[in-house]
Amino acid sequence: MTDRTVRIGGASGAWGDSPRAIAQLLNSDVQYLMMDYLAEVTMSLLARARLKDPEAGFPPDFVSYLKPHLAELARRGIKVASNAGGVNPQGCKRALEAACAELGLDLKVAVVEGDDVLPRLEELRAAGIREAVSGEPLPPRLLTANAYLGALPIAAAFDAGADIVVTGRCADSALALGILLHEFGWSPEDHDLLAAGSLAGHVLECGPQATGGTFTDWEDVPGWDRIGYPIAECRADGSFVLSKPEGTGGLVIPGVVAEQVLYEVGDPAAYILPDVVADFSGVSVTAAGPDRVLVQGARGRPPTPQYKVSATFQDGYRATATVSIVGPDAARKAERTAEALLARGRAILAERGLPDFTATHVEALGAEASYGADSRARATREVLLRLVVDHSAREALDRFARELGSIGLSCAPGTTGIPGGRPKPTPVVRLFTFFLDKPVLGPPRIQLGDGPLREVPVPPGQPDSRPEPAPAAAEEAAPADTVEVPLLALALARSGDKGDSSNIAIIARHPALLPVLRREVTPERMAAQFRSVVAGPVRRFEAPGLHALNFLLDNALGGGGMASRRIDPQGKAYGQRALEMTVRVPRALLPLVRGGWDRSRGDSGAWVA
């Protein structure tokens, strides 16, 4: 097996990420740029853009950000893989080719097609397709419906000579895996290697989250203003070293990388991707020098026989009003203001023969609204009222919005303004997830330049044959001599979303602390910590290679993502909130725990992490 490495730079973690990433990575010795742009809300926005302009439907930033660097890419032979094709991969390809032509460059652009399921909507409806979680039938009209394709067509496009490969919807991690399949000639049956390549992509896909962004120990991370973007130095055996460009801000240490490995993962032993069922439970992260971490230990099983399909549909309209209120009892004033606005709005709707709001949501930001009944800041003297109203008709929300300007004259003293102005109704877009047999969708297709479309065979897959998990390690009884400390003192945390579920990874700061986490941080305790916002069950998984527990909280986000009316619709803060719980630690392990006693707090002091 070759000893050479392939260096992939993660140049975009989402639509809206910084354009500075490309130049920064080009100042390093990278061979590929991987650029991730898509999320469910992005797809629906792009679909709307294409309705207005047939040539739109992809993030225009991709072309405008890349264009100033195309000549250098051509000169140095650096290649690009991106899912920036959105709902119009061919349009994105044409825009890139036009930019190359304008600059007199002969870069070969390839496109991957086959993810769009929308043309087959009626066929799927007749087949009785149901939503994967709720079991609901397909809505009457969809905005988008796209299968998550895998890495094989990306690899085939590079094999055919592409310099830039543009896809529509694919697994984010498939962008890196496609590069590595091409470079190392891995077989689709090399499941351990496919899992390892997918892990490299998974760590890169969120850009600077892998180099210190959103890290638990945020005060330890220097240079947020010049944070470095991640580079994966990949080897043919599947291992890779994560680093960042020299002289940049950020921090690459095992804890940072461990957080990203478990980001948006449910069961670490069964992370289902189009090309492989990856097992990240035995992955290890080891310091390999300053701002360098060796990542290895992924395992894989054959892929499943189905693609995941994410569809979106419009479900009425939403208006979000914000009102600033300052002074004593600000939270109660905000709540009464919201009550008055809703009562007035309902009266206006009734006068015009319009139905009631389909949903409402009130938050007093600054009074720990996200904590619900567990708020400890009800006495705050400054809040931002956030009032969300949904309705089936745009007209109803327009009429409601006209009433907002009167509150400064008719409601609470200390009402200082409406920071967002009169709210404009926007469509409510909801997610509809289902699974589709791979043969039913058919093989993906690639096109290089003006050449013909070519099908790329994909293994049919098989039901996952995950081995029975090993028995859980016996939980040790708590010793008599223990000290109560915040969980933050023992662990790092990272949370993310999966639809209306949230995952919270709890990572021990030292391997010897994992038994304490097993004993103290149970599913029951996690459920109690989030009782005000989580309606579903809480499950716990283990990732012993990372000395971590991973919790999956169902029905946790008020609908999740685009549909949620909450200020934290994706559970981004759940990891931080989990670290607020207290646990009992054997006194003998205190040298491994972050922080120390603050004797000024109470009669006997308190541990401060």
C-alpha cells in the first residue's frame, strides 16, 4: 500500500461560510478543495430561485468565490469537489464553464446527476411512500425531493479527467470519499476504507468546526478572527492527520476533533451512508504534533439497499415579531405584550372571517426562554420579545403585522422599539424524509464537459448486518468519598440535529473519567435535564475509542430545522446545557478534572470548571 498522502482542504462548511477559506487553503500545499453548501432549507430556497430564473437554483457564492482563484487552481493542478449544484447542477456547471472561458482557462468541469426525485412524485405517491418517522403520506405538492447520492459518481468523474466536480444532493462526506476512491483506487467492497474516507469527509464538511470553532473550551481557542480551515492529510490505509494552515487561528487538538467526529451522529456504530454503514465507535484521535491530530479506527459494513431522500414542502406562512422591553419585570411585560398582540390579532382575523393562527410561540430572550420552566433569569431587566405566528394565508399575517407598531403606545412601559420592523410573512418549509430502493432510483449519471451522460453503477446494497453490540460495561458503584462538580469539569460536549432529534456527545476529558460518566450521565438524567423541551425518549450509545457517550433525544426540537419556531431549532446549545448538570466524582480522580474550588461560593465553596 502506497505511503503517499492526499491533502484535502475543507473550504466551505455551509452556504454563507467565509470566502477567505479558499485563499487561505491555497497558501498551503493542498491537492483538493472540498466545498459543502447544502442543507434542507438551502434546497428549498434554491428551488424557489429556479422558479424565477431557470438558470438559477445553485448557490451563486460558489462560482463568485471560486472565480478569482481559477487560474491558480489550473496552474497548480488543484481540483475541487462540491455539492454546490443544488437543484440545478447543470446550471452551476455552465456558470463555472463560462467563468473559465472568460479567463481563458481550459478547466474540465463534470456534473453528477440523478439525485432529483421530484419528476417521479406521482409514481412514488402511487407506491404508497410514507414519511420515515411520522408515517404520513406524501404531501400534495413538494418543493424539492432529493436522494443523498454517494461517492462513486464523484470518483468516476475524477477518473474521467475532471478538474472540478459539481453534484446536487449527496452525502456531505461523499465529497472527500469520492476524491480518495479516485486517488487510491479503493474498491466499493473495501468497506473499512470507505468508512475511513467517509470519516475524513465528515470531519471536513463543517469547515472550522474541526479547527476550534464552537469548541467546548472556547476560551482556549485563539484567533477566531483568522481561524484556520481544516486540512485532512489522507493515507491509503484510511487514516488521516487533521491540521490547518500555518499561522492561522484556531486549535487542532484531540478534543476538538473528537467533538466533530460525533457531530450529528446517532448510533456511532451504525452511521448509515450511501456507500457504507460506518462504525465510528472505535475511532481514536491522537496528538501528532502542534495543531496536528491523527484520526484512525473507522470500520465499515456493506451499504444498505436504500437511499435516504429529503423532500421539502410548504406548510403555510410565518411572521416573527421582535419587541425590545427594558426595566423591572421585563419578562412578564413581554409575555403580557404577546398575549395582547395575539388577542388583538385573533379578533382581527375573526372580523374578516379568517381562521385562527395555526400555531404561535412566545419567547422572552434574555430571560432564558430556551430553558422553559427551568429558567433562572425571570428577574432580568431587559428582554427581546420574540413572537412567532403561523397561518395558512399570507393575508392574515400581513394584517397581524400592521398592529405591531401600536404596542409602544398601548402596552408595557419600557417598550423601546421593534428591532426588526414590521415582520414580512415567509413560507414555512417542512421536511419530509423517506427511503427509496437504489434500483428504483436508478444509477447516477456523470457528464464531463460537452460529452455524453454516462451511468455509474452502484452496488445494490443489503440490509445492515450489524453484529450484536458487546454487553455494556458494568457501572461501578459510586465510592463513599465523592465530590459534586459540574459535568463541564469532566467532559466536552457537542450537539447537533437529525430532523426533530438532537444528538449530544459527552466526551471524557480523560479515559479514567469514562466510568464516572457511565454511572452519572444516564438517559434518565439527560431526559430530566431537558424535560422542558424534549418530548420523546432519550437513548444512549457509546464510542469507547473516543471515551465518549452519545445521546439521541427524540422529538426534541419543536419540529426541527425549518419547521421549528424556537430560537434554537437545531439543538446547537444542547451540548452546553447538558454540561450544566452536576455529577459526583471520586475525590481520588479530582486531579484529572478541570477547574478547582472557589471558596468564596457558599459555606463550603463550589467547584468551578
